[in-house]
Amino acid sequence: MSAGRQAISRAALCACLATLVMLAQSAHAAPDAVRGEQVYARCLGCHALASDRVGPRHCGLIGRRAASVAGFDYSSAMNHSGLVWDEKTLSRFLAKPMSAVPGTTMTYDGVPVAADRADLIAYLKSVNTKAACQPESHKP
Ligand code: HEC
């Protein structure tokens, strides 16, 4: 093989590898609410979208102040956390609930993988449009 051809095939190999790296990165780039619903299965032991169980309901979670579901018996740690639930506060809390809000009664180890949390939060952001989260008055 001549030096010239070798250089060309090396360039082609580099381009191909660069494309593969981009594809691998894009697999994690966009949070996926459908995958997030599968991650949410880990929460169903204690939570439901539209009703309070061991933990409070999750309809309307995004943008809500922490500990603001009327009638739910929150820990004083959550009552005084001063958090408002958005992507950032949720990701920090869900990574390690008991470190993020020391004294919380959500005795759960957390969702350690960042991509799982991103997908889960994408799902939580989408739940308000689900039938389970429509207010009673909007039902036919
Ligand atoms: C072992 C039961 C349990 C599991 C599992 C659990 N939670 Fe909780 N969760 C709770 C309890 C109890 C609270 C109330 C915490 C407090 O008052 O300190 C809570 C509170 C929360 C809050 C704060 C809500 C508010 O109204 O301020 C969020 C957000 C939350 N959980 C999300 C999740 C998600 C997402 C998962 C799944 C990855 C999950 N939880 C898994 C029991 C649980």
C-alpha cells in the first residue's frame, strides 16, 4: 500500500470513529420520557401519580414547592427544605434523597445513574398531560 492510500484510509477510519462516538453520545443526549416511565417503576412501591400513598402524589410535581401537597404528612426536614421541584433540584434529591434532605422520611437509596434520573425527570415532566393527572372537573 502506498503512503498516500494509507493516509486516506486512516482519514476514513477517523471519520468513522468520530461518527460512532457522536452516535454513542447522542444515545444519552436527549432524556427519554418513555424510558423514564420504566425507571418510575422503582417509585411505585411508595408513590402514585394521582393519590398519596407512603409518599405524596406526583401529578403537578414540576414547579411545585416541596412539601406542598395539602393533607400529606411531610417530615419537618421536607417542610423546611425550601426546595422548588425542577430538573436541578429533583436530580440532586433523587440521586441521594437522604443526603440531599437529611431527615427526610423518603428512606430510599436513590437513582444513582444520571441518565436514569434524566429520563425519570422527563417522565415526571410529562405526567400532567396524562389522564391520571387531569382534574376531576375536566373529565367528561
Ligand atoms: C420507600 C418509599 C419511597 C420510595 C421507594 C420513593 N419515595 Fe419519594 N417519598 C417518600 C416519602 C415518605 C416522601 C415524603 C418525604 C418527606 O416528607 O420527608 C417522599 C417524597 C418525595 C418527593 C417530594 C414530593 C413533594 O411533594 O415535595 C419526591 C419528588 C419524590 N418523593 C420522588 C420519588 C421518586 C421519583 C421515586 C422513585 C425513584 C421515589 N420518590 C421513591 C417515599 C418514597
